Amino acid sequence: MKVDASVIAAGQQCGVDVEGLVKKYSKNGQQSSSSQQQSSSSSNKTTIKGMNRLDKFQICSVCKGYGLVKEIYNHQVKEFFCEKCEGEGIVRKE
């Protein structure tokens, strides 16, 4: 990867070795891309299993997943646990 001369000059003013950083991370980027392809196939299987379990739930529409509902009472803001999700933030799909 070729770096613009103005970027190198700006890096030198700040005390940053831009060329060294490019060399360092371009090597790691090439190595990690091949290892990512190998690990992505195995991680896809686990995420599919996880997604099947998460398909049974959805974010609570009352508290928006926060688990608390705020109510104004006599110029005070009171927080209560959401009655629909019982403070969990998620509910089972119907």
C-alpha cells in the first residue's frame, strides 16, 4: 500500500512513524484474512444455532428493552419495572 507524502509529513510532525505502521498492519491484515476465512465457517454454524434460540424472543415494546418504565408523579420521575417483560427487557414471541 502506497502512502501519500503529505500523510507521512503530517505523521512526522506528530512524531508518528506512518510507514512503520503501514508495514506492521499490512502484514497482519494479510495473515488475519486467511485465518478469518477458516474461522468464519465454524463460527457461522454457532451463530446459526444461537439465532434459532433468539428467534423465540423479541425486545419488549413497552420499555424498548430497558426493563424499566418511567412515570411522572407530582414533578418526580419514578421508575418501575416493566409489567409486560417483568424487568427483563425481552418477551417471548406470540
